[in-house]
Amino acid sequence: MGLTHITASIINPAKPKKKAKAAFLVDSGAVYTVAPRATLKRLGIKPHSSRTFTLADGTRITRQMGDAVFAVDGERAASPVIFGEKGDSLLFGTVSLGALGLMLDPLKRELRPLPMVLG
């Protein structure tokens, strides 16, 4: 099984002119997106809460969370973001993908439009 990487823009929702690009590993097993704390701070995105997460090896870690806008392939959407610490992988999670109307095709390992069903 291969890995899927994307480049996404991270945008401050309160000041949309403040943005930066970052390369992420698309992780269909990750709920939230993890972005570098330094980048989020530079953009003026502030944390609003903390949550505890369990890593694949069972280790529990606590990270701060905030809100950002992400842009991929011309689509933009708001999503929660985890403030990544040194050594954390930059992951693009399912909440951000869904907000953008995208999903990861597990066979081709590429992003596809997410069927948008109302009702």
C-alpha cells in the first residue's frame, strides 16, 4: 500500500491574507489534521482547547487545537487543526477532507470528490 501526500494552504479564518503552504500525509485513519505549531502561530491562529490523543503504539499525548481554513485544488473549507509539536507528522485527516468535499480512494491512493448527499 502506498502513501498519499498533498500540498495544502493553511489560512487564518480571521485574516484570510495570512496563509502558508505545507506538505501533508493524507491519513484516512486520522480524524484531525496536524499542522506545525510554528506555522499556525506565524499565521495568527490561536489554540482554543486541548485534547488527549492515542497514538498507534498506545501512547497518549495531549495537543492544543484551533481552527483553520484549508485550501486544496481550488477548494476551501474550515476545519479543526491540531497544533503539531516537534517530531509530530503532518497529517491531513478525514474531517478536513470531508469539509473540502474530498475522500481518499483506498485503491488508487488519490483524492476523489466525496459524494455530497443531503437528506
